[in-house]
Amino acid sequence: MNGPLRRLAAVVVLLFASLFASSTFIQFFDAGSLNGRPDNVRTLYKEYGRQRGPIVVAGQEVARSVPSKDQYKYLRTYPGGALYAPVTGFYSVVYGETGIEGAVGVGDLLAGTADQLIYRRISDLFTGVQPQGASVELTLDPKLQRIAWDALGDQRGAVVALDPKTGDVLAMVSKPSYDPNQLAGHDNAKVTGAYRRLDTDANAPLLNRATSQSYPPGSTYKLITAAAALSSGRFDKDSTIPGPASIQLPQSQNRLANDTNAPCGPGDSSTLTQALTESCNTSFALLGHEVGADAMRRQAEAFGFDASDLRIPLKVARSSFPASPDAAQTELSAIGQFDVTATPLQMAMVSAAIANGGVLMKPNLVRRVRSADLEVIQTVTPAELSRPVSSDVADQLRSMMLSVVTSGTGTAAQIDGVDVAGKTGTAQTAPGKPPHAWFTCFASGKGRDIAVAVVVEYGGKAGNEAFGGTVAAPIARKVMEAVVR
């Protein structure tokens, strides 16, 4: 072979080697980054070409995939609509997944790509069966969900109901809500327009206020201040504590007064139980000062405050107690003001722990997961999250909360023949804005337990005249009645 032919053969061999190396790199080493590119429509078509599993509540599908006559093959639809949208979220060609649809450890099960389904995928590969996602069954009770939805009405806010013994989320309502079907369509222009309208709406309908929004908890936080005091061993529910009509905050020109502008009890003092019953600001501010910021912070953290990694499996926003409050800020924090914040879920967890004898169960929205052929592949078992108070302290707090409902600020939550324990809250907001109305509570009946938290933003229809006992407590009562009556 002469020189030119040898050189040509070498070039051809080199080109084949380069082509082989390039193909190998693209197919094996670079496949992940290529599949993840947002402009890779083939990956999108492949994902939507698989039948996504349904989201189920009490045997009814509140989210499902149906065949579509376009390049995506399946359309995600939401029979549950706005009632369940804050929980289900949406599955969008344009905006991805939110809520349960995109929750860690759940989204891949719905998509059929989870490790738990690998044997099913291998079987489908050999049998030629079209791959399908798993169905995810939620813990929600459809009756309670509807009652909570109707009770909140057209007011902005949230309702959360928990089973104290298991941590199951029985109801989770957030208003205003939205229709997820508008965001799941395959017409990109319509989907984009719908999302922009929702995203720019001042009422924030895309926000799940139950888990993703924290508020000043107001006087509902006095439960945690009381828990810290009782846990210190220096107080019990009958301890006498001061409660003047007003106090001057330490190292400050500002004064703090009771809502009634009157002292708590004769001689400017009362028992701890009576102070909670009447929701005395001065009593709990002074109690918080006595207990100290560090003890209050530890108590709050034991209930779940300042946790940044809680998933149910929805990601839960952080509830917080201020890091280094001074003396005045400590007293304000003791009554749920200053920089204290809490999600409605967090305040439901506080009541649930007290109801369960001091044991806080991990909140959970998913009951079980089934494969496409209905085989159970995952069951979520109740798990203890913490023990924020002893059983003795829980019993004392329960007694104090019962007094709130029988003869204090929470009488609107009373249910004939049922012991209801609760705590009201009227949380100051921005200057010139009405307060948030809160109520957190629990009750037992007919062999079932329920803990509920309600927040109505800016007092709802009552506006500046709002109190937790008049606005939020009646909503909680309607939810509890459905379980205990």
C-alpha cells in the first residue's frame, strides 16, 4: 500500500474512533444532562407519554391522567378541583409539579420512575405493557375537607385537622384556592396566561396557607409559654401569677395591656389556669420573663418550631421563635407577638401533642401507595416526632384549655356533651391592618380524636372587630362536630 492510501486509511480509522467515542459519551456519560435540558422536548413527550398514577382520597380520584389526542398522549385532570388544589398541587407541561404532585418521594411514584417500581418497569419492558405510575392514597377525610371548606367560606385563611394518635392529616383547606385544571392543559399560551393571573393575584391563591405560610400566632402561643412554665417545675396550673391591667415593658417606654384593659383576677393576680382562660397578656408576658427566653425557645423547638426539614411529604414552612430577644422582646414573644411565627399546621401539632398525652406524632398526608395492578407497595406507619411535654404537663394543659372553652374566650367552640379544649388567638399584624383570628383545639368522641387549628387572615369579614373566639372558634367547632358527634 502506498503512502497516500495509508494516510487516508489512518484518517478514516481516526474518524470512526472519534465517532464511536462521541456516541459513547453522549449515550452514556452525557445522557443525564441532555435529558434534563428544558429544551429537550423528547424527554417531555416521553414523560407525558406515560400514564401518571392517580391521587386518591377515600377511594375517589382527586387527580388522574386521561388519554389525550396530541403529542403528550395523557392529560392530567383534577376532579377534586379547588377543594384539594392546595394539597394536590398541579402537574404542568410549562411549570412542572407542585404540592403532592411534586413532593419528594411521591412525585416519582406517581410518575412510575421510583426505585420501588423497578421490577414492574422491567416486567413491562418484556411484556410490552404501557408503563403506569403508582396511585397515592391520602389520609384526608372528604367529609371533613368539605366541612372545613364551607366553614371558612370566602375568607382568606386555612384550616388543618389532625388525628393526634397517628399524625394523619384529616383535613387541609387553604383559601382562596384555584382550579389546577387551568394549569394542566397542553395549550401553552392558555396555561401561561392562567398562571400569570394566579401568580399576580394579590390574594395569592397558589399559596397553601396551611403549610407554606407562617403567621404571628398571637395568644395561641400562650400554650407554649404555659408548657415551658409547667415543665420548669416551678409552676402548676393552680399557681398564682401577677396580672395587672397593664405593664411597662422592660427598658422601654411602651406599655402592654390586657385586651379588657382590666386586671386578671382580684388584687391584680390570678391562677395560671384563669390567666389562660381569660387570655391575660400581662400575666403571660411576666411569666415569659420569669421562665426566660432560652427555656421558651427549647419548649417551642420541642413542639416543632425552628425545624427547617419537616415534610408531610409537602414541604412545611419554618415556624420560629426569635433567636436573641431582649427582655421586652421576650415578654412580647411570650404572648405570640414580636418575631414569633407559626404555620396553621404547627399550631394544630401543639394541640395534637397535648391531646396525645405529650407525644407529638409526625404529621402525614399519605396513607399508602399502590402499583397500577393495585398491589400495596408502601404503607406509611405512624411515627413519633417528639415528646414536647410530660404526660403530667399535658394533663394540666388539657385542664386549662378545657376552662378556656367552658368559661373563657373560647365558648363559641362548645359542643353539647363533648369536652372541647382550646385556645383563642387574636394576633396583631401590620399597623393599620386588622388582626389575624386564631383558634387551636382538640376534642374526643365516638372513639375518635381530632385536633384542629384555624387562622382567618386579617379577621375575615369581622375586620378590626375580629377575635379568635368569635371568628375562628366557630369554624373549628364545625370540623370537630363531624368527628365527635
